[in-house]
Amino acid sequence: KIFVVDYMNNRIQVFNPEGQILYQFNKQGRGMENLSYPTNVFLDSDDFVYMVQHYAGCVSIFDSKGKFVKSFGKEGDKAGGVCELRGIAVDRNGYVYVSDSINNRIQVFK
């Protein structure tokens, strides 16, 4: 499966290798389970989708079909605080790395 972030349309589209759309996440809004200008996703080895959004100030986790699981982080400039997230990666030990563009740093969560 190929996950594509569509920032301006507030959605994540999922395609098969032939380019056919399978489904999309597109519950719009400002809550942690909603999409508000998603900027990046990461699919882990258990098929959970980690998503960062421009305005949400948190990391949201969904199952591979788009059902909200949980979120973490908060908006701010102190430890654990984030602002305007751009990128995300998860390592094999479960550490989550997010690029925080306003605070000019990489935050690491476990």
C-alpha cells in the first residue's frame, strides 16, 4: 500500500501498487482524531499510521484503515511541546522522532 498525504484537501489517500485508490482518511477538524493540514505519515511494522499535522500540535496514531487509536504531545515550546510539525519517523525500538519547525528541533518520544 502507498500512503499519500494531501495537505490542502485534509486527507490521507491509500493506493495499491497499481495506483488505484483503496480508501482515504478524511475526517476534517481540529481534534486529535481529525485531519487538519496533515504534513507527513509513517507506517510502522505493526501497520499503525503515525501522522503529524501542521496545526494540531500532536502526533496522532491510526490503524491502517484510518480508525483513530491515540495521540500524544502538546503544543508549546517546552520539553514535549511541539509547534507546526513537518516530519515523523519511528525506529525499531519504538522511539518517535518529529521535526518541530517553529521550535527548530527534533523531538523524541517513547
